[in-house]
Amino acid sequence: MVAVTRVFAARMAGLPVFGPDGEPIGRVRDVVAALSVRRQPPRVLGLVVELPTRRRIFVPMLRVTRIEAAAVTLTTGSVNLRAFTKRPNEMLVLGELLDAQVRIESASAVLVDSALEQTRTRDWQLTKLAVRERTGRLGRRGPTKVLDWDQVEGLEFAEVTGSPQGVQQLLSMFDTMRAVDVASTLHELPSKRRYEVAEALDDEWLADIVEELPEDDQKDLLAYLDDERAADVLEAMNPDDAADLLAELPEIDKVRLLELMAPEESEPVKRLLEFSADTAGGLMTPEPLVVTPDATIAEALAMARNPDLPIAVASMVFVCRAPSATPTGRYLGCVHLQRLLREPPSTLVAGALDTDLASLPPLAPLSELTRYFAAYNLVCGPVLDDEEHLIGAVTVDDLLDHLLPGGWRQSGLPDREPEEPTSQEAR
């Protein structure tokens, strides 16, 4: 591949990053540039690279040896693995600059991309801007022009002016990302920009993202939304995640939002809130896969194939007397997904029951849950009340969320010092 000396920032999003020996490092998530107080092209300081652990680090442009159409290659030397934090004199090109409202020749326009160009001194600058004119006709896009930096007016940045930005470029990138990766991106954005994105997302997609945000970001975003929208997002979340979030709110806010939720959505959340967050009852999902004993293997597999079902929940089907919604009728046993795959589709699940698997009481503490999953090599386990009714299921991912140290979503790997002094301090 041929190295380039000019590349547009939006095309770099998601590009794989490789070390000098060809080893994969991570993927490009943003470009960091210095704020320019004069009408001169800003200097590009480096890239925000997301490691496989989801930690985002800063890679100085001095460490970038080649930018190609399909990859970015780093030169020799070590890079600081501390989590990236943006400084006041910096901007994120994808997260903050794109979609800004600007002016060209006194006409209104939207900034849709920015070109990074290497100078004779081997520094990189934001030299060109791609802008789209506003035509004034509803639903009609104007032509896109590529202009020099100093030909575009109104490039005051969001955190300075408070003016709104569009989010179409960000949303187009989010379409190809998992919710957990979008959450990581939002966490790095200024609050104002995060709110703009939240306003543009539909309730289902926003709920998936909120579930992956750190606790402080969850509460901040929920407080920003109006009560009706916040209740809608809580309804779209998994009940156990919604309960965890509501449990962190002041009592008056929790009660108000629960009252605004639809009764069929709030009831399972209220049941979860009756238990401490560090017990099986507080960790469980109240919506496991449940069938009655007269269901066939084919019917159970059809339920497990639901693409919206978390993988851990789909690993086990619970068989109970009617009703099949939690709290169910009498619990009879469970059928593991692998067993379902080995049985003829027309046979009844009652003939494939595992009746020997121990169940969990709702007040079981974290230590008991940890021993349970380790002893039985499971990713999902049933929670029964005193009358042998299934009230939910604990999954190993929810257990890990509570076992990991606070802030693990932001931190990824533990901090360690670089082998040589190349770090964000050098910017």
C-alpha cells in the first residue's frame, strides 16, 4: 500500500493500527488537534487509538510512520498506555469539529470532513475542510466543497460558543459500532456534545448505549433528558440495568420515573429494587427464557435464536408450570442450549430436563454466586423463591460487572509506565 500525505479524518475512523513489526495495536477512534486562535490550520497532535481492551490511548503523530487507505502503521518506540484525556487546548476532530455550523462566502454551511496534510517539516495540519452548503430547500442537500481552512468562517468551537452542532457524521460512524464502543466514544466527548448525540438517537439505541456507560455518565445523561424521555429510555433498557441505575438516584427522582414508566415495564424493575444490588435478586434479569413442559425443542430453539437476546441469557432455557412470566409457576428444571441442539426438534423439552442443577436463593451474596458459577461452569443460573417459583436468572456478565473495580469501563488495563518517555506529556 502507498503511504499518503493527505487523508480525510472521517475516513480514518475505525482504521486498524499496526506496530512496526505488523502486530495489531487497535483502531483509530478520533484525531486530536490543537485549538487555533488565529486563522491558521491547526496542528494535528496525534490519534486516539482504542486498544482491544477498549481502553483509549493517545498516540503522538511523531509515532505514526505511515497512513494508508486501509491501515495506520506506528514507528518503533513505546507509547504511554494511560487512558486518553482531552486537554482544554485540544479538540477532537470527529467528536467535536464535524457537523459544526460554519459560513462560506456569507452562506450557511455544515462542516462534513477535514483533511490532515503532512507539511515539509513532517508535521501534520488540518489544512482543508469539506463543507456542504445549506440550500434552504427542505430535504435538499447543497453541493459539497473542499476549501482551505482560512476560507471557512465561524470555526469557534462548541465548548467556547455554546452553539449547537449537528450529529449526522457521528451517527453515521455509530451505525457500524457496537453499543459498548459508542459508549466509550460518548464518554470522551464534552457534556454538551454528548447531549446533542443523545437527542438524535432513538430510545432503543440510546438505551443500549446507556447500559454501557460509566455510572456517573448514566446519571448525568438521565438528568439531562426530560422526565418523559428518561422514562422511555429506562423502559427500553434491560430491567436489571434500569434497576441498577434507578437505585443510584435520589428517592424522589426514582419514584417519579417509575411512575412515568408503563406498568408492565416498571413492575419487574420494582421487584429487582427490593433486593440489594450485591445479591442474586439484585443482579438477576427478570426476563430469562422460560417455556412450559409441553413446548417442543424446536420452539425452545426458536426463542433462543432471538438476536436481541443477550448471549448469556440464551444459553439456558428454564422449564416451569404456567404462568411462564416471572414469578412463574413451579420450577421443573432447565435445558442447556447444547442439549437442545442434540435433541430431535419435535420432542418435548420435558424429556431433556436437567433437574439436578442447584438453584440460587435471591439473597445469595456475591461470594456464593462466584463459587456457584465456578463450580458448575455456567454463564446463567436460575434464581428461585421459597415456593420454588422462578423469579429470574443471574448471568456471569452481570456478576463480573459487580466484581470488577469501580470505573473499569473507562480504565481497561491497569496503568503501567512506558519503557521510554513518550507520552501525552510530550504534546
